[in-house]
Amino acid sequence: MINYLAADTSSRYLTVLAKKGEKKVLRHIPECAMQHSVILMGEIEKALAEADLTPDECDFFCSVTGPGSFTGIRIGVAAIKGFALAADKPVKAVTAFDLIAYNVNSAQPFYVVIDAAHSHYYVCGYSGGKICAEPRYLSEEEVKALNSPLYGFENLPFDNYIKLNPENCLETAAQSAEISDNLHALYVRKSQAEENLIANKRVEL
């Protein structure tokens, strides 16, 4: 039997999963907007209580580390790190790409695509269950030119695209991932604030 707590705050939704042996409690809010910091801890407390699970009973703690919402990712990673440190238990880091890839059964190479706003996307390639193309930040036209099956969890404008439900993906991803030495956010590009700061410095020069 395996016990764990997993959280995904990487996008506009919020998912918390508490697993105690065969008992599973999944709490999912489709539209969380910018309320992750307000809602997350309450949802974790409810999930743990419903599963009759305490942090000390967890074998590990898991967080989706991005890419996605810069603020949301930091909130989820910080919360899961806190539980792991307090309970002295290991952590698992699941990227938003892995969240989907662990739930895709495909004999051919494919890409996981995540909306990065402004007609750009975070993209990562997989083959045989492993990454074959490192995460990139691509335009819509560049994604279309990949000419391979695409998977994700959002409504995206691509013909060869299959949408999965992130609510149903967290369990497989959390259980499939390996124990990590550290838990940190995955950023494929700098945040808009950082990019604006760099641009302003260039103008000043």
C-alpha cells in the first residue's frame, strides 16, 4: 500500500490528490484563476481529512512543477516542500509535460503542448516514454510545423491534437514519477515581469 499527497497548481485549475492505500480522494477546481494561494491549503486539509490520511503517514509528497502559471507553480511547490520537510519525507517532481505524457499510450513519438499565451506554446517531445526533444517555447506556426501527434489539457487550435483531462492524469503521473533530490519550478522562459525588466534595462543603456 502506498500513501501520498499530490498537488497541481500549474494552470488555471487546481487539483489535490490524497491517496491512502486503495482509498483515493481527488479534489479538482476547474477555474481557480489567481486564487491558488487562498484555496490550496483548504483543499489539502479537506483531501487529507476525507482520506483519513496524515502527513506523517505519507510515503512521499508530489507537486507539478510547470511550466505554466509562474505564481501558481511557486505556491504549489512551496506548499508541498513544506509538508515534506515537516514530515521528513521525500518528494516527487512532475512537470506539466510529464503530467500528460505519463497518461499517453503511443508507439510513435509525440509532443505535449501547453498554452503560454500570446499565440505561443511550451512544447516537449516524448518517445518510448522518455523525453526526446527538450522543452521549448514555440509560436503557433512552429507547433503546427512539428507534424506529429500533439497532446495537452487545454482547448488548443491544432488539427492533430488530443485533449486529456488533467484531473484524471495526476494519479498516474504521481505514482510513475521517481523520487527527486529537490523540488523546484520548471520555467521554459522568463516571466513577463523579468522580460519587461530586461527590456527596460536595454532601453536605459
